[in-house]
Amino acid sequence: MDAREHRRQTLHVACALIERGGRVLGVQRSAAMSLPLKWEFPGGKIEPGESVAVCLVREVREELGVEVAVGEALPDAAHDYPGFSVVLYPRRCRIIAGEPALIEHAAARWLLPEELHAVDWAAADLPVLESWRASQQGNPGTAD
């Protein structure tokens, strides 16, 4: 690998839009993580050979201690941060077992579409939250 290949790493990240009663779960990164204290949707890096759905089940279990069912895809979103790029693969999810616990994150909030901008989101998550919010228009709440 030469220096040009080291310049910009691209991370492929699955993100869970965990829905409950018309709200979506946002989590705040801890002060020790990269992008400290920014809000994001739960999820993580897709491992080689892993599908988005399998990644989300694994990551949400590790991060929040709950089991989710993975549903509909929302549009992928790409963002360039200084030094690396990220491609997010968002999926609607619902909890099928457990209640979210703060294992890796500093905080968590169930947010209504109109409350999404009340927290300081990581830049890569902004197009995802806009896609989710747009999908909620005319869809007043989903069942648990």
C-alpha cells in the first residue's frame, strides 16, 4: 500500500433507526470515543462478509444490550470527515427483547421527528435523520 491509499480510509457502518411509538432512539457518544459527545444512531462497522442486518443485530446487542428485528432500508449516506470517510447504511429496527442500557454511550433519548435537532448530531448522521423524519410525515407513530 502506498501513501495515497493511507490518506483516506472509508468506513462502512450499519446504523439502526430503532423506532418505538413514533420516536427514534438517538445515542450520545462517550467523551472517550472519536467525535466525543456527538449524537448518532446506534450501530457500527460492518465486518468482512457480514450483512447490514447481521451487523446491526450484533452491534445493538453489544452497545445497548437489546435484541432488534431489522426492517426497511433508508437511503445510504456518505460523509467525508477530516482524515476518513464514512458510508452509513441505515435500517429501521424495532426492539424484540430487552430495554436499552448505556453500555458504550453517555446518554440515550427517544426523539420525536420534531425533536431531532434538539441534540448535536455527528455530521454523517444528519442525512439519515432527515430521511427518517421525511418518512414519518403522514405516518403518525408506529406500533411498538
